[in-house]
Amino acid sequence: MPRFVILLLLAGVAPGAQAGEKAGAWTEVSSPHFVAISDGGEPMARKAATEFETVRAAFGQRVGKMRLDAEAPTIIFALKSESSMKKLLPAFWAKRGGMRPGGAFFHARREASGRMEEKTYAVVRMDLDEYSRHTAFHEYVHELTRLNYKRPLPAWLNEGIAEFYGNCEASGLDVTVGRADPDTGFYLRRHAMIPLPELLGPDAMAKAYANAIYAQTFYNQSWLLTHYIIFGKGMGSGERLNQYVDLIESGDDPMEGFVRIFGDLRTVQNELFAYLEQKSLPAFKIRLPASFAQMQFASRPLSPEEAGATLAEFHRVVTPKE
């Protein structure tokens, strides 16, 4: 399955640890905004928490005054191997040749003490390279946009923004945001693009769910269009994108608002083709504040009972009732 099939349907997740089941050795690391739990030791949990803190900080610094935290911190399961992932999410291995994600993300709502609570979980394999966890970062960016926009963004923009900010590359305090994935350009140069009126329309996402090839084009082209309306000529490094989002938030029709801000669809489509043919595409270089490197972590081992209860709670929350 291609990496972009990232809407992980909770109905497919089967429990791998029930209440009372003994768990192996687990370590909990708390960063300022995340709780990472790992079966691979403290360094692995710390690395996972740092990666999510980086995406959060880069998004917040680039986008501006945005809400960056839900009521409860995201819990990250930082797993040491494919075997660990299989135990936690066995449904992904139930079908031969099925999806084998390096990362997954879950947003669940539950009733507790007479009120609705929301919980978010990320599950990542730490034995793979950072890009393999891209799915979880992508979905985490969806969580950030959900917290900030009262009206849903058009599907193409929602996915484009998640791809744009979910693919960060960090080197110390220096973070590159919006870097081009060579596979994206390679794919789009060899497959027909979706006509812009269709990509921007209400039915494109449904078609993406129904057809894997269409889906790959949809996600890649959504990233490209988002990249273009940030970096393209006359786009003001995202200023016109902000204007477009403001129109949507005020209740304007997304298609009409797009034409008003960016121009005739045929012209934009032609410019998008030309944009793709550039030798290289730009990216933002962000310098995180020095305080990021001084971020405090608290670490502790989890007892088998605590680990078992945490795993059971994960499955109780994300697995639907029969």
C-alpha cells in the first residue's frame, strides 16, 4: 500500500494486550507536550518525543499564533521492532501483503465521568528511518489543523498541509519544512494529473478512498498544489494561502474563494505543470529557539502492571464496541 493511505480506520484494530495481561519492560519519557512509552528503552522513547516536539515547534513557528495542544498530551508508543508493532496492531498483519506501517495515529473520543474526552495516540517503529514514521507525523499535523479551524479545510488542502509540515528534516536546531520528496515529482511526471476543478471539488477524497492509484495522484498533487500556493510566484510565501483560509473560515465557498485568491483554474493548472518542471523546489529553513535544545525530559520505568494497563487502555479507546 502506498504511504499516503493514512486514514487508519479504527474498526480494523484488534486488541493485542488486554487488561491484566503481563507486558515486557517498558519505559515512559515525558517531554513538555508528549508522553512516549517504549519497549526499547529510554533513548528510544526520548528520540520519539523529540521528533514530535520538532514537528510541533516547526508548525507553530512557521504558521504563527495557533493552538498547538489538545486537552491531554498525545501518547506515543515508540516500538523497537516490527514484532512489537505486530503485537500492538495485529490487524495490519492479518492480511497477507497488507499495509505494514512505520507509523500510525489515532484520534478517539470517549465518555468519561459524564463528559466527552478526546485522546490521541501515535504508534511508531523506531528501528526504521525517520521518514518511515511520516504517516504518524502527517496525521499529527491533521490534529493541529483540527484544533485551529472551525470549518473543515477542503480535502486537498487538508492533506497538502499535512504532507507539507509532516515531512520535516531536522539537524540540531535547524529544521527544513516543505522539502520535496523526489518520489512525488517522479510520480506526477509519469501520471496524468487530476483536473483542478475535480481536485478542488467535493468528490475527490471519496474517489481516493475507492482507488489506490487515484489516491496516490490525489495526495501527491495536493502536496504540489499546496507547495505552489506557498512558494509560487506572487504567493507571498504563504500570505495568499492565509487569505484563502480566512475566506473559508468566514463561510465562503472553497471553489469560489480559490478562484478569487489564486485566479482562473485553467491558468493555475498550467502554472502547476510549469512549477513541477523546475530543477528543484524551495523549502523553508527554520531555526528553533535555543530553549528547544534545553527541553526537559522526565523518565521512569513502568511496572508490568502499569504497562499492561496502558496497553489495555489504548485498545479500549481505539477499538470500537461490538
